[in-house]
Amino acid sequence: MKSSVLAGIFATGAVAQSGPWGQCGGLSYTGPTTCVSGWHCVYQNDWYSQCLEGAAGTTAATSTKASSTSTSTTLKTSTTSTSASKKFKWFGINQSCAEFGQGTYPGVWGTHFTFPSTSSIQTHINDGYNAFRVAFAMERLVPNQLSGSFDAAYLKNLTDTVNYITNAGAWAILDPHNFGRYYGNIITDTAAFGSFWSKVATQYASNSRVVFDTNNEYHDMDQTLVFNLNQAAITAIRGAGATSQYIFVEGNSYSGAWVWSQNNNNLAALTDPQNKLVYEMHQYLDSDGSGTSTACVSTTIGAQRVADATNWLRTNGKLGFLGEFAGGANADCQTAVTGLLNHLQDNSDVWLGALWWAGGPWWGNYIYSFEPPSGTGYTYYNSLLKKYVP
């Protein structure tokens, strides 16, 4: 829940009502269980109920677990996510456009691909967002071979975008949006992959607000290969002298949070001498988790789909980041997105933040577009998401 809206306090010996977006129920929760006028308490999961806009004064739903009570649980819970300690480190918007025109390489800037709008990024920064994941195509940055030289023009445009973000005090996450592939073929040469990352890291080693994301959404790959590619990138980045930056590693099965523990358990063994490794996962809320529909499975699906990943992070002593999430512009998805973000924030000891998918000047009427001023996601969700900025 958000620090600016909690109204659950004790006054003259009586329990007050919880305010808009405030917590109103859950295991180990002992605060108000009704909401102020115009809002009602909605059950999100066994550990969290929240005041949402609508009919007022509804008491929180009780847990469906027969053995549970409202006062005890063996799971780690949070009832004080309004405190300063419950803030994300990073929260922002993906910037997707420089990787457009896949299969048309090198392509023409302005025809097949473009770069993010700095004025749009500034609008987001003014709203408090502090992290931007900048997608790019490896085939355009190193067009001849994975271990080859940079294309100077593409590198300049990418660097100009990165510098704009970081000079404004925000974080730029470098995202080779390649799905573990190069020119459509699965990358199997870990030495070449390491060479690529050595060159990229050398380019940005002096910028401490750059984050290196090893590759977007590995999928349908040998699991040991996914491990080896991630470790090769980590080793190369540190070997290039980039020691102050965070490194985000992604997993197989499109880095999905809902299947992370089943598919990516071996990634817990990745090592970073600087101990600045973060596990990046993605999660959408439609029926197949693909992020291609405006419909969300249920109003509680957000928290449900990341709960197992939360347990994996905590059990393994790791830190996580939700690099992509979104929901359709409707009330059910808004409730599901709220539940998702509340879960992440309530577990911010292991979740460092999240990024909406996606902004960029060419998204048009895309169902999740967060491009100001008129993107569907931006107009519907900006006021909600701003509540979670650091």
C-alpha cells in the first residue's frame, strides 16, 4: 500500500477506518477492517485485503484456509508497507522501439526502428519514475558477428538515450532484446557472448547508473546453456572493469515469474564478485501470461502469479526485479495490477522494483502503451503507478 494514503490509526481508543488504497485485512493484520465512505474492502489473497473505490464499509473477507486465523501465520507478512522501508529502489517504464523491425537488419532509422523520445522520458521523470529499460537489437549494435565491432551510429544513438536518462538522475537498464538469439539463432557460443558484453561494459563502465540486463526472455533453450550465458556475461562485465553497476539476469521460459522456480532453479548458483546480481522476471496477467490481451484472469491474479517467485527469492537469499508487467485498461486488471504491486512492495526486501511494458513513440493504440500524452496504459494507469515511485 502507498505511504500517502493510509488512514488506519487509533483515535480516542477506537479503531479508525482504513483510507483509499489502504490495507483492511489479511493474516497477521490487526488494523482497520472497514474503509472510508465510497470505498470497500476487497480480498486480494490470504495475506492482504485492500480498500478499493466503490460501495463503502465492507468488512474484509476471511481466509479460505480452514486452519488460518486473522492473527497468526508462519509466513513472512507485512502490515506496514507505508513505511519508508517499503519503497522500491527502481520503478519505471520500458522503452521499446530501437529493437523494432526484427528481421530487417540493419534497417533504416525512422523507417524500421527509432529511439525513445527524450521528452516522453522527461515527462515520466517529472512524474517520479526513476528507471527505464532501453531495448535494443544486438544485430544492429554488432551487425557482423557477436564478437565484432560496434556500429558507430547505432551506438551513438543508444548512448545518447542512456546519457539523457542518467544525466537526469534516473537509471538506464541496457536490454539486448534478443530472446537468447542472434539473427534468429540460439546463441551457443558463450565466449562470443562474453566478448559482446565485455565491449558493452567497457563502453559504459564509468556510468554507475547503467544496469546491464544480460538478455531479454531466454526461451526454449537448454537450461545449462541459459546458466552459462548468464555467467559468461557476469564474468565479462566485471572483467571489463564495470564493477559499480548492477547486473540483471533473466531466465528461461520467457523469464516468467509464475514458472521461475520450476524452470530456473539452477540460476541460484550464478556468482558475481561484486554481489550486485538481481534476478529479472516478467509477468503478465492474461490467461496464457503472454501479455497479448486486455483481459486479466481475475482481480487477484497479480499477487498470485508472483507469490512463488517471492518464496524462491527469499529461500535462496536473492534479489528480484519485475522487468515487465502490464494489464488491460479495465477495472478487473486495475485491481489485479494493484494487488501485484502491493505484493512486490510488501516484499521489497527481495523485490527491488518493477517496470511497465511499454513506452515508445511508435506504439500507437497498443493496449498497454505508456507513451504520453495519449497512450492507453498511460492515460488509464499513470495515476495509479505514480503511487509506487521511490
